[in-house]
Amino acid sequence: MQKSSLLIVFIVSLLTSACWKKNDPSPKGQISSMSVSAKKVNDEVTLVLTAYTFKSPVGPEPTNFDEAEVWISEEASGHSNMKLAYTTKEKTLKLENLKPDKTYYVAVKGTKNGVKTDFSKAIMFITSSLKPTSTLVETSRNYYMKSSGNSPYLAYVDDMTGELVLKNWQDKSTRVLFKNIQSKWYQVKGFYAQGSRLFLETGKNNNSERAFEYYDIAAQKFVPIEIPANARVWNYSFSPDGSKLAYTDYSRQGLYIYDINAKTDKLFSSDGFFYSFDWSADGKHIFVLRNATSGVAKQIVKYDATDASQTPTSVFQWPDESIGWGTFSPKEDYVLFGSYVANSADLWICELKTKKFWQISDIGNFGWVSDKEFFVNTNKAENEATYKTYKYTMPE
């Protein structure tokens, strides 16, 4: 329901800006910093090691290293508990002898011309993984892909043509809902009202103000969604039945809830931390992603949608700031979210009851197609002609 299609852009910009510590030019092309990323393909974990030199006024640029040390720990307590595991001259390194269902922390040091760098920023990855059970669809290009947990539909915008496409992943039928992209554009926001309506952000190409419509799948028609005339909508989320719009405003602080049927606009909370939020599946609560009480951790809390004065309930906490808002399963047993904590564009899955995690690398969009099934729209490899959308099933 929230903007998972923009997730990777958000994470990459956040982490890229945080990686560069030194602002002085590197002497004689020496390494100014190192970074490491962990990419998972099925059950294999490959580290990618990168060295940077800082050139003024250009900034950090990749450079070579003579040798790199890879330090690994099973404890989240910083560099002090890490042990030297590998010394390599290669830029990629496949890790071996990893324990199943285990979380690892990795940092690297680089050496060039006899000068060794400090530790890189530590990353985290987990060996628990899932494999796709089937391929739902293949497309030449898509973005803003969303799924329905109540009906067999995926919707997306074709990145090459701008067309709005509705696809039934069961019978493989495809319906182009809108073609006239010269006068108007659409972004897919999600399926609501038990999957019978596709909600869309829309606008004319010469107008930057946000507007909304829904597509009635049975009636095959677009219907405008009226919002308050004085609202300048910033972040937002529609309730599951499509009857309410929770939003923040460019001009006013706090979170507002607009009842689309009753046409009433009320201030839910005057607090200013409502940046990422979503409705619960039953429409009775509002989930909010916000800073935890200490460190860089993030947490998801749950508010009573009728009373913001009540103390919110903590649902989930993540140890790193690089988390993009995700989506809960229809019965709220799991949450999907994106994070750059492994220095890679990864999807993470958390079973809320057990706090067990899984990790899938190189993803674009994602969403639930049933209580225990979700889709992942992957990045295309160089030798592939199409983008594949896979279905995953949570283990029993």
C-alpha cells in the first residue's frame, strides 16, 4: 500500500550519502575508504569488495586495492568482536562454511602501496533464504507493480510505453487499462475493497498537484476520488476498504484522516513523525515506521485508528536505519520490507511471532498475493530478455 516501488531509490540515496566520511583528497591516489556488500543467490553468499579514493571536487571514485582483509562476527557489537576470516586480492569472494539460519556481520580493510585503511562500515546478512515456487509473469519492463491479496491480479506501469497494465497471474490474461500517456500519467498504489478496485495516483503532465482515481475492475471504468480542496497531500495511505485516506500535508503538521464517503477531514495526531505509515488489514490500526528510542534502530508501532492519544504498541524493531517501509501479510503474520543493511538492495521477510528472518537479494517491487504467498519483481540480468516476477511461499 505504501511506496515500495520507490524503496530502492530511497535506500540507495540514503546509504550512498552516509558512506563517505572523508572530505580531504586522498594523497597519491591512496584508498580513502572501503565498502563491502553481501549478495545472496539461493543459498550462496558472495561479497563484493570496493575501494574508493577521494578526489576534490569530484568526490569518491572507485580505485584498486592490493589486498583486502575480510573480518566476520556472529555478534552485533561492532568491530571489536570480529575475526579475520579471509585475505584476498579479488573484488568478489564467495563465502564458505556458513552456518544455516545464522546472522553474520562483516567489515573489510584494504591495503594499497603498504597503507591500510580503517574498517569499512559493518554490514549484516542472514543465511536463511527462500526459493521461488513459480514464475507469475514476465514483462519487458515495469515499475510501480502492486499485487492483490484477495484476487489474482498484478498491476503495473510499462516503463517503455507508460501504459497502465492489469495482469491476471492465474490465467495469464493481460488488459491495458490506459494508453494516452501524452495527456495523463498513472502510478499504481494498490488493490483495495477485497481486490475489486485498483487505486491510482494520477495527474496531467502539466500539473504537479496530486490527484487520485480508482479503476473498478468489474465495471472496467475509472472513477475519480475526491480529496479535500485545501489538502496538499504528501505521504498517504488508503484504508483497505478504500473509504479513508490517511495523509500528511505539505502545509500542515500532523497526520490527517479523510473519510471519502462522509467527506470529513479530521486531524488524527499533531505529531510530526508520520513519514511512513500504513493501515492494518482490518482498518482498525495504523502502522508507523519511526526512530527507536536509542541508536540508529527503527521500529514499527501500531496506533488505534480511532484514538491517537493511546500509547502505540511496538510491533517490530530493525537494528539499522536503512529500512524502507514494507507491507504486512493479510493476516499480519509477516512483514515484507526493504533494507540496505547488507549494502545491497534486498528484501527482508520477518515472521512476527518468532522474529525469524529471511533475505532475498536484487529485488525491485514486492507484495502479498495471499496470506502466505508474496511476489518479488527481480532486477534483470544482462543475459535475460525479460523481467521476471516470482512467487514465494512461506514455509510451514
